[in-house]
Amino acid sequence: MPASHPVARRILGIDPGLRVTGFGVIDVAGSRLACIACGCVRTGDGALPERLGVILHDLAEVIARHGPTEVAVEQVFVNVNPHSTLLLGQARGAAISAAVQARLPVAEYTALQVKLAVVGHGKAAKVQVQEMVRRLLALPDAPSPDAADALACAIAHAHAVQALAGLRKTGYRIRGGRFVE
């Protein structure tokens, strides 16, 4: 009987922003990670509806081009400025809409969760995230900060799903936010 190979998953990570939205696509096969594509959607200085449309359109193109099986999006943190938080939330909504239109499952992670998964501590600087993403994906150069954050979100999702799968093998389940046998 031939040895079974792990089923590959393709994850699109998104770091939403109104001016710059980072994206990163990785393949996951067992514990192996590979970068397929990464980059940024730049919206320019137009009116808000047009900028949100650029995010939706360009991420829909990334989805069509690379065919992810799931999406991981960084959650919005609350800024000191409520107006900025609201604008960022709208950019995030446009990004999530692109995934939902493609009927892809969406997972959400805080910046703290992403940094813990990739760097090992939640207060990591952007350059630390860039370097760890470069190392984990064996990239020749560090990606831009926004693309690195998106790739880090995809990596965090890959690790989270693998950890849950490992727990399920032991007979544990999650109910009400707690592990139960």
C-alpha cells in the first residue's frame, strides 16, 4: 500500500489597510510551508467607496489567480483615533467580502496571536516578523512589512489548524472555548 501524503492546503493571508492591504499565499503540506505569492494592494487617495472597491476587486483577482482553499485575516485593533479604527474596519470588511464572494472559509486572528505564532512573543517588531517569515518560508529576501504581516497571518492559521488537528487525535474537543475529552 503506498504511503499517504498530506493533503495540501492553500491559505491566503490578509493584512487589511485602507492605503495598503498586504496579501500572502502559502501552501501547507503537513508541516511544510511554501510561499506561492505575496504583495500589496495599494488604493491611492481617492474617495472611500472607490478605495474599498480596489481592495475588493484586487483581492478577488488574487483569489482567482492563486485558488486558495481558505483565508486568514488579521483583526482590527482599536486605535486611539476612533475614525481611523472605523476606516480600517471598512477595509477589513472589503477584504473579507472578497473571500466570502469566492465561498472561502475565513479565520480571524489578532496581531498578538499572529506574532506569537510566528515570532514567539506578541510584542515583536515589524522587522522581526519580516525576518521570521523569510526564514519560515525560506525566502531569499524579507517581504515588505505589509506582505510579511499577511504571510504571517497565513502561517499562524496553518499552525493553529495543525495544533487543533493534533488535539483531535488525542480525543480532545473544543466546547464553549474549552478543551474537553
